[in-house]
Amino acid sequence: MPKAYVFTRYGGPETEALVELDRPRPGPGEVLVAVRAAGVNPVDWKQRTGFRRPGESGERAFPVVLGNEAAGVVEETGEGVTGFAPGDEVFGNTVAGGYAEYALLAAGITAHKPAELSFTDAATLPVAAATAYDGVHQLGLPAGATLLVTGAGGGVGVAAAQIARALGLRVLGVASDGKKDLLESLGAVHVPSGDGWADAVRLTAPDGVDGVYDLVGGEVLHAAAGLVRDRARLITAGASPEDVERLGGARVGRARDAAVLRAVADLVVRGDLNPHVTLTFPLERAAEALHEVETGHARGKVVLEIGSPA
Ligand SMILES: NC(=O)c1ccc[n+]([C@@H]2O[C@H](COP(=O)([O-])OP(=O)(O)OC[C@H]3O[C@@H](n4cnc5c(N)ncnc54)[C@H](OP(=O)(O)O)[C@@H]3O)[C@@H](O)[C@H]2O)c1
């Protein structure tokens, strides 16, 4: 039977297990893929703890397969699905987990994988890169404006910095010292995180920054709010809507459509976006992959390579 990496109840890593599960059957609007790669994101371990996305309700049936994005080869399509056929190479948002040999994608948030794009890179685009793309476009800053990105060395931050640079923005990226080289390779100005980071931003941008894309939340978000000239240009993916709205900003609005997936894939193909996959693991080592992300200090993206990724 096909393998999948699941959690068996809400809790910590001790609830995770590699199990055998029946191959899922695609329902209406779903696409069954043989997974070649699955992206690993903070939301995966948050869901294991019982976290739900805004608007999500209902009881989960355990075991729950971990993961929210995958790239693979179409095996079968569900009722009403057009535009995808068995053998197509695709990537998209999963319906019921991605850390598995077979996964269901939501057809409306699935796109064909360009031949130039590897399965491994494609698997990172639906969550991190698409969130980066949505946020940078939501800010709508003109070329030459200065964007501050906090958590700039993680999955969303690395993509946001590059998408912003491709639009002609100046990017100040807050990240730990070990990520200085990474930030500079993206064309961003590295601002070391920790005590004094906000003062360092003030020295670089004495009149304040034109926009903030926060990916950390908490005290970092609060400090960042004091650095932006117009709070309407303060957004976050790392804090609750209530926290950021209290400061006059907004949570990133997610498009969750295939057009954004095609747009970020084009950026990769054109060489404007490198997801920076820094660690890959086989499905059998999914625990280590998720642990890396759960530390909160991932560098770029972590991906599970399943079957034979190319
Ligand atoms: N709404 C959505 O649709 C959506 C989608 C994707 C992500 N998100 C959320 O957005 C956030 C970022 O996601 P991600 O995938 O980029 O996460 P990630 O890959 O884990 O990166 C987060 C980065 O934050 C930095 N960081 C952690 N603690 C910090 C602190 N106290 N001060 C300063 N920097 C700190 C880390 O960098 P250093 O090692 O340099 O400290 C790390 O690189 C998460 O909360 C995630 O759940 C939301």
C-alpha cells in the first residue's frame, strides 16, 4: 500500500507516524497525483497542534496526512475537472495532505509544471512563493520604494525579497547573521535580527520605510509598525488579523488561484525567483524535515522528495 506521513491526534512530534494508506480517490474538482515532491511549511506543524486556517471548521478524521502543497504526475481526475489529464506534470495546493506517495490537489489551485521547473522547486510554490507574491502585490509599491521584510531568510521571505527586487524595489531584509550571504545574494540589504535591528533600519531609512512585509509577528511586528511611514502599507503573514489590524495594518490576502501559481512559476523560469531549497529529505525522513521547519529558523525551503523527483 502507498505510504503517507501523518499525525494520529493533535499534539507534538510524538503524534507523527509513517503509515500505509489506501490510494485516495479524487472527488469532484480534485486531481490525484503520484507525488514527486512535497513542500514543508510552518502551517504543517501548526495544523498538527490543532490550529485551523480562518474559516476552516469541522472535525478532522485521524490519521491526517501532513502537508499542504505538492508537485507530481496526474494519475486520475475527479468529476468536473477540465484541463488536466493522466500523465500531466503539475503542482498545486493539496486537499488532504502532501507528505505521501499519492495526494489530491484542488484543481482550481493547480497548474501545469513548466518543463524547465524541477518537481522539487515546483513543490515550494503554492504556499511560500504564492504568499510572497500575493503580499508584495498587495502592497503595490512603486519601483524605487523601500520594502522592509522581517523573517527574510525563511521560505516566504526569500521569495518576497526576490519578487520585490524584480519589481525594482529596494529591500531591507531582517534575518540572523548566518543568513547575511543569502540575503545579499537576493539583492537585499541585510539587517541583522536581534537587539537593535529596528535602530539599524532607522539608520538606513531615516524617514521610514515605504512598506513592511512581516513574516514573524509578535514584538517584531510591533517594532516594524513603528518603521513604516503609512500603516496601510504594513502587512503580515506571521500574525493574526487582530494583531496586525490593531496596529493599522492587514493580514496578507491570499488569491489561492492557479493564475498566481503560473505567475510564480514564470518568475522561476525567467530566473527572477529561486525558491532556495536548502534541504531535501525522503518521505521516510519526514520527521526530520518537519523538525527543521518547526525550529522557526529554516533557511529558504525544505522539501520532501518522493519517488524519483527530477
Ligand atoms: N497566510 C498564509 O497563507 C501563509 C502562508 C505561508 C506562511 N505563512 C506564515 O508566515 C510565517 C513565515 O512563513 P515561512 O514559511 O517563511 O517560515 P520559515 O521558513 O520558518 O521562516 C521564518 C523566518 O523567521 C525568522 N525568525 C524566526 N523567529 C524570529 C524572531 N524572533 N525574530 C526575527 N526573525 C525570526 C527565521 O529567520 P532567522 O533564522 O534568520 O531568525 C526564519 O527564517 C509563518 O508564521 C507561516 O505560518 C502564512
